Amino acid sequence: MRTFYLGVGAQKAGTTWLFNQLRFHKKGFIFCTKEMHTFDVAFLNDTVSNKEFFTHPDVNIDETRKTLMDHPERYFNYFDNLMTDENPYSGDFTPDYANLTVEHFKYIKSEFERRDINLKIVYLMREPTTRLKSMMKMRRRNVGQFPPLRSLIEQKGRPGCDDNYSNYKRVVETIESVFDKKDIFYAFYELMFQQEDRIARFFEMDVNSIEVEKRYNESKKVEFFKFTKQEKKLLKSHYEKQYNFIKERFNFQWKIK
């Protein structure tokens, strides 16, 4: 049966690495690009999605993605035509899909089912302060400066704010209200590179093809960047609900960085 893997995050939690394992090593895997951004641009308002960025006239974006952002209903026919008996697997790993609602996921699932395509969800998680630091380094690389920490963790409902990516409790509860657990792949960044057997089973791959030593988009070490004691205290309080949820739901406990 044809299978589509929908990656919903988290940003800076290994999504590029995992997508490239499928891209380079899963037989019959065909794709357009790693991040389609169809549903966040089409369904989410400007305060949550990157719609303003992707629709800006100065942003160079390929016609396929632009068309699907403007007409999300065409997304399903596009992949229906792309996936054949010879290439029955495809995927879209867009971390911003973590902000989709239950109704959005129900719609996506039903449209794939109408086309006899099995939909599986992929959600990767990472210790929140480490994920945040990696994101801040990425933004410094892209825009030349670190964004203010408080603006990232306190301004909810804005593009790029931390709650869009590190609210694991909200995302897990949302996807589990729509999909069977057998159709969801969870992994923690801290463990994933030692779990090639789990990856191979879920994605039906040759375990020996998985490149556990390979890394993509790693943030280079930035001199003199570390959280102050006051910032660490703020982050510990901010993420307390997420730490407790992960421990209770997955029996996994992060060490606060």
C-alpha cells in the first residue's frame, strides 16, 4: 500500500537527518522537497505561520509549492499522481505543521484515505533548552544576531516564538486524537541516533543503510553563547509542564541543560 509520511516537527530536533535517511536510503521513496509548507501557509493565520514570508514577492519559491500553498486541496492529487507502484512512498517534513489543529489533521487524513494512501505521522522531540539554543544559533547565522530570549518564550502566537515548536504536550495530544498510535513515530533527538532498529521497522528500511553518524544543518559552536543563571531559572519554569508531560507520557526524563 502507498504510504505518506507527514513530519510535524519539532524544529531543530533531527527532522532533516531523518528525512534524508528516507530520501537516500528508502527504496521507492519519491518527493518534491523536504518542507512543502502547504498547510501552515494555507490554514494558519499570519501570527503563527510563515505565510507573510512565503507570500512575499521577493521570496523565490518554486511554482509547485506556491500553487499548493494557494490551493491546498490540490496537494493530495499532486502526491496521488507522484506516488506509483514503483515509487509508493513519499513525505513532507514541515515543522510548522506542529501548529495544525485537530480539524486540520482530520481533513488531511480523510483526503489521503480517499486516495487509498496510508498516512503516518512523524514527530521528533528534543530537550527544550537545547532545541531553543540551536534555533537561536540558526537565527543568528541567518540574520546576524541572537533574538531576545524573552521575546521567544513569552510572546505566544507570533511567528518563530518558542511555543510554536516546544509545546510537545499540545502536539502529542492533538495528533493522538486523530491517529492510531501504531501510525505515529515518536523519537527523541537524544536517543534517535542509537535507535536505527526502531527507525528501520517503522519506515520499512534496511537497518544497515541508516547513517547514524551523519549530521545535517548542525549549528556551529558560537563563542561566549550560554544562558545566564537568571535565564536558566526562567527556562526551567517555562518548560516545567513539558518536562513533566514527557516523563509521564513517555517515561523519559530530560536533564535540564
